[in-house]
Amino acid sequence: MIRLAPLAAAAFCIATAATPALVQSAHYSATPADAPKKASFITQTTVWKCKDGTCVAPKSPMNDKVMCQRVVQRVGALTAFSAGDTAFDAEALAACNERAK
């Protein structure tokens, strides 16, 4: 039993360290107008995690405009969307929101 303690401690450290890594590796950020019903969702092959009214996801080979459209199809209209350090302007966001469910 005592032999398992170091293994359990290592597993706990790895599990808790993975959560901040996801946020740090976020490339996309989306702010839905209405809070999403689920804490996570998938757009094609990209996993999105939502917390405190903002959803984030790692970089994808998908075009940024298409990624935005996929998000609004899952969570509805957005009030903000960014890819990397570039936030969508009002015109790009409005075009994206046209695909909202």
C-alpha cells in the first residue's frame, strides 16, 4: 500500500498541472452572448473548454473564420472572438454570427 503513495502523488501532480497548460496553450478565445450549457464542446476535431463566460481552444489547422463559424453553430452568437493575438473586429464578428444557431 505504501508503495502506491508515490505513484498516486505523481498522478495527482500531472493531473493538476495539465489544467493550466490547456489555458496557456489556448489559441482561440470565444465569448458567447449566452453562457454555454456545457463546460466543453467539440468543433469538428477541436476541443473547447468554457469557464467564467469564455471558451478557449488550442490552435487548429482550420481557417480562423471557419473556426468562429463552427463555434457559433455550437454555442450561439458571440460577443467576442480572437485567434492568437488578433481579435475579430465588429464586421468580422457580425459575419461570423450570421451562422449562429
